[in-house]
Amino acid sequence: TSNTRFTLFQPAAGEVWRLTGAELEETAGSATKAGLLEMFDGSDSVRLLNESTGGEIEFSPIPNTIFIDNNVYLVFDASSGFGAGETADVKCSFIRVR
């Protein structure tokens, strides 16, 4: 469903993970759609990847050090065009730091 944010990875309290690679691809459906991979703190987000219909986007290794914890975690935002049967694949790799 469009305008829906899905939590992808929220570590347990006290854990810290480093995001080392990510890939985002819309995989099914015919609607024009866009999806965002974001860091989210419960109210504000920082966009890491923005993918629109017509391909996939990836970055690996991550050009900057990005840490994910229980307070700032990884989400997928189905920003537009997602309806019934519309899907996306999100693949990420992490290293546990703490």
C-alpha cells in the first residue's frame, strides 16, 4: 500500500549494526511506483535510496559509515504507486558493532 512505512531492521536495545550494502528493486505490478530506503527515528527520516519503476538501485559497499540501532533504524517507505500485488525486494548486509 502506498504511503506506508515498513520496518526492515530495528536491532534490540543496546545493539549497534553497521550497514555495509543495500539493494532496492520494485519487482511486481504494472503501476508506476517509487520506494525509499530510509533511516528512521520514529518521527523523522533520512533517505538512503530512492527507486522508481524501471530498474533497481544498489550501493555496496556503503560510501559512508551508517549505523543502525534501536533508536535510528532501517525502514522501507512505499512512497507512491503501491497497490494490491505490488511488491519490492530490499536486500541489505550488516556487521554487528556492539
